[in-house]
Amino acid sequence: MQIAISASTAKLNAGTRQAIERRIRLALSRFQSRLVQIAVELAESPREGGEQLCRVTVQFSPTGKMTVTAIDRQRQACLDRAIERTRQALDRKFDPCVWPPPASSPQNVSRRR
């Protein structure tokens, strides 16, 4: 699983890049065998107000592609939201039986006495 990180508005130092890569690997490690490449793009949002945009593009093995975008005022919050949405989307794609929990699961069934 290759990870490419780019930022159009600000330069990222090596420590920041490593922290982002570590966060991605931690969140998406269970899908590692199915992912070929992950591209993270940090930019300024086209909206007014100085918001940050984070776009995560995932390429699957052998074919397929998914892009998730998040917008927030703070770069770290934006990145966290995009990574979490990517993890949820991969859960739905690769394990659709788990997402959402079935209505008949013990957690969702009310017991009558």
C-alpha cells in the first residue's frame, strides 16, 4: 500500500507527513491487502472563510477507485474526518453484511415479556 501526500497551500515538513501517513496506516490497515495506493490532497477550500479541504483517493486491487472529501476550518480536523469517512466507505464496500447492523441483530431487537 503506497501513500502519496500533497499539499497545495502550505509546505508539509517530514514530521507532519509521517504523522499523516501513520494515521492513515492505522485507520486503514485492515484493508491493506486490498489497497494499491492512497493519495491524500490537502488544499484550501473553494468556499470563502479559509476552510481546508482534504481529499483521499483510494485505488483498489485489482481495479476500482474511490474518492472521499471533507471540509473543515482546521486542517487536522479535516484530515481526521476524511480518513474516518474513507474507513467507513471501505467497511461498506468490502464487508456490506456488517454495515449497517441488521435489524434482527440482538442489539436492535426489543424483548417483550
